[in-house]
Amino acid sequence: MSTEATSKVQAYKAIIQQKIQKVLSEFAEGAISREQFHAIYERYTSQLALADMAALSKAPDAVMGMMQDGQSTIAVKEAHMGKAIGMTIYNNRNGTLLETLGEFDVPPDKLAPILNDFTMLMESGRRVDREIRKISAKQWLMFAAGRFTTVVTLFHNEPSDLQSREIERLHHDFEEANQVFFKGASVDASKLAYPFLVFVERKMKGVK
């Protein structure tokens, strides 16, 4: 292989290594989900393998050309990005359903075991951490308990840590805005303010 071709391959490998470091940092910061990480990391690893093949090939340009084919990394990331489809909100006081936002078509038997666990933890005064469960190939549930309510969010694809924290932030704001109602004898869901609508509607429209 010529010196020029060798330099081209090495330069390409250096770029891919930089991209790998970036995706490592993105996952460490919670910016992408584990599902996104695996898909993108596999893509970059494949590109490094092709670069190694090019280094040993008698026709390096042809092998390098293969790297330009197929889905872009942005498309891979988008395809595996978590999108909030809908959510249900339960009153912790009596376990009743307060509201459903967006599309939430999940069988009750998928929810009951975890909601029951949450109730037991809350009744015993213990901390209740968020729970994320995969329920089908592309469906994930995030359970988050607050002081007055428990929120279950249905995602298409696994949510990233940042998305999970955004739900928790919105949950906190929801309870702060509506605390007067929650401290009353009963709760009229039609009078509540729902910060979650911003997140659900934005993700349903595919806006980042």
C-alpha cells in the first residue's frame, strides 16, 4: 500500500477513535441510552475493522469506499433514541389513576407488580428509586415515585439517563404546582397543571 493510502487510513482511524471517545463520554454523562451506545459503538467498531482491512488490502480505496455506505451515525442514534409516547399518573394516597397523557397502551399486569412494590416501600418510609423496565422489543417503562403521585412513562426505545432525569424534574414541578390540591381531601384531575405535556408532545412530534 502506498504511503498516501497508509496516511489516509491512519487519519480515518484517528477520526473514528475520537468519535468512540465522544460516545463513551456521552454515555457517561447520561446523554444517550445504553441501547444507543451499543448501536453506535458497534458501528464505530465495524468501521475500525474495515480500516484495518484497508491497511492490509491491495485495493485500500475500494475498502475505504465501503465505509461511506449504509446508515449514517446520526440515523443510527435517531433510530434508537428514546421517545416518550405517553404516561399515567397515580395518586399515592389511594392508588387511583389520576390521568393518562399521550398514548399509553400497556396491560395492567405489566404495571401492577412494580406499582405494588412502590406502595410497599412508600408505606414503610423507605426511599423509592426510579425503575426502568423493558416490556417489549421497542417499549420501555419508567416508574418514578414522588411525594403525592407515581408517574409511569411509556417510551419507544430505552430512555437515556438525561431523559429519565427530565421526567423526574417535571414530576417535581408537577407536584409543586399542584400541592394545594394534593393536600386536600380529594383531587380533581381536571384542575391540575401538567408540565409533562411539554415532554410527551415534543417527543411524539420527534423534536429534540
